[in-house]
Amino acid sequence: MAALVAASSQAGAQQHGELLIWLAATPHADGSPAELRWTHETGGSIAGLEWLVEPELLLRRGQAVERGLHLRRAHVAAVGDAWQVRAGRQLFDWSQTDTISPADMLNPRDWSDITRIRKLPVTALSARYGNRASIEAVWIPHQQQSTLPARDWLPPPVAAMLSPAQDHATGSQSGLRVAGNWKQADLSVVWFRGHSVAPHVRLSDGPSLRASYLPLQAFALTMAKQIGAANVVRAEVARYRQQGAPGYLRYVMSLDQEWADVLSDGDTLYGILQYAGSTQPDSAVNALGWPDFNRVLERSAMFKLNYDLGSDQRRVLELSGVYNTQRHDSLWQASWQQRVGNAMTVTIAGLAMRGKDDSFWGRVRGNRRVSLAVGWRY
């Protein structure tokens, strides 16, 4: 161990980390959710290989009780001028659009809070070749589980019957992405064979409801193109085919716009308008009341306005919303972010849902809250 530390020091290892404390006040009688998360990333090179280790300490209460220290990422890579081969726990980003990405299917998710979704790492072997135009292949030897939704995001009968154990799918998963630039547009083609990252439930012994992951094959196209000096158009479309169901399309389209000197000299207003849809006619919530979390935001119009008072991310006001055009339910959030010094950020946010009892946001409107987040990066 001492030899490894010494070799890493000679190779110029780099380190940085983040501590985040998040507290929320909700109407729930069983207590308000809270979270403490600490991550520390260390990386460098040794014996001709690049390496990275990122442990994470996570403590939660309220909506999802979880605690423990684990390795979030840990991988080694052989790197050349135009190629890279990496093995270990990794995070991948094949998305092109904001919030929703039908093309980003490799990493499982933390679905415990649908408004604070996080990617979870996956143990994989990946290879990438090319710079401006590239091809990337990923092989995942075993399907890895997502974090199940917390009780407050599920109907009471489903939450009462849900087993903490999950079925583990057999077989490997694989993905391929070809990306490049054509006529000033960033384009990519994605192919995936494996399992959905959104858990499906079935009735099991007990009786209980047990989560599993349906086999999935998908093919996707993504595009992003700048129009003028301050507009970006983004789009993704994917054909999904899951076990026991006909194939269907998922698609997302968005427009980004930036304005400068809106209310005062030096400020910036950034906006995103986005729509997500699907050709699958049935609802994203099944007869048991269990939602397909991949599809909760389908048939929804979304917007985000980010106002930076000094164009330096020190004082930022943000307003965002989601409106389902089929169920007419909605989610709204407003936040104020203040940076203190160079390392600390304080964010105060308010979250509210509206809708009828048979809609997704209406059913979970008891999760409305006011939250405080304090982050420190070093």
C-alpha cells in the first residue's frame, strides 16, 4: 500500500471532493427527508495506466433510509493518442438532451426520489477510439440493480407489499455508440442490448411485490445543433423493444436560448423548453399503481429558466416546471443559489405538485417541500 501511495505521488495524483447536506420540510408525519453525501475522487497514472478511485459516504433518512461507505467509481485505463480502454466501476453519459434521455441506457438509477434522480455506477469494460468522430463500445458482464422508489412515491398498497429484495437478471449487457459532427451538428447513433434501468414489479410469494428488470433492445439517434449565436436545438429518438410488448418510439425535442444583459449589465438568462413523447398508447402507471419511471415524464412539456445575476454562478435564481399534456398534472420548482466564497454553495428550493388523484404528480402531491442544501467542494 505504501509503495502504491508513493508511486501515485510521484505520478502527480490529483484529488478533489464534495460534501453535500440536504434537508427538507414536508407535510409527512413520519419525518422530513434528509441526506448527507460525501465523495472524494483521487486519480493519477502508474505503470503506464491511468486510474481513478472515488469512495462515497451516503447517509439518508425519511423517504429512503440508506447508509454506508462504498466505492462509487474505481477504474483503470490504458490511454493512447486517439484511443482508450477502461475497466472497473464507471459512469457513462450518452445523452444529448436535458432531464430525459432515451439514448442513455447503460447506468442504473437511484429512483428513490423522482425529482432527484442520480446515476449509479456500473462495473464494465469500455473501449473508445477517435476524437472529433468516435466509436465507443461497452460490455457489462452482469445486470446491476437500481435503487427502488421510496414509499412516499408509491401508492400505499404497493408500498406495503413491496419486497426490499430484487430479482437479478442473468446475462450480460452491451452498448455501442458512434458519434461525430456533420454540417455543424453533433450526431450520434446508439445501440443497446440488455435490461431496462427502470424496475418492473411482479406478484411473488408472501404475497409480495418483487422488482425485476425486463430485457430491452434499443436503437437511438441523437442530434444537437447551434442556431445563431445563442440557440441550441437538441433531439433524441429511440426505438425500444421490451419483453412481452411491441416495439415503440420514445422521443425528446428541446430548444435552448441564452440572453445577456436582461435586467442589468453582466447578467445572463438561460432557458430550456422541452417536450417528451412516446408512441406507446398505454399509461406509464400499471394496474397495480406501479410507475414505469422511464416513462413518468412522457407526454410532458418541460421548461427551465436560470437567471445568473453576474454571469459567474454566484447568485442564481431558477424556475422549472413539468406539465403532462395527457393527465394535466404538473410539477413546479423554484430555487435560489448563493455561492459563499469559492468553495461553498447554499441552495434554498420550493417544490410543489398539482393534479387529480389518478395522475402521477397528483397522487404524490404530499411530497411538496421546502429544502435547504449546503455543498462544499475542495
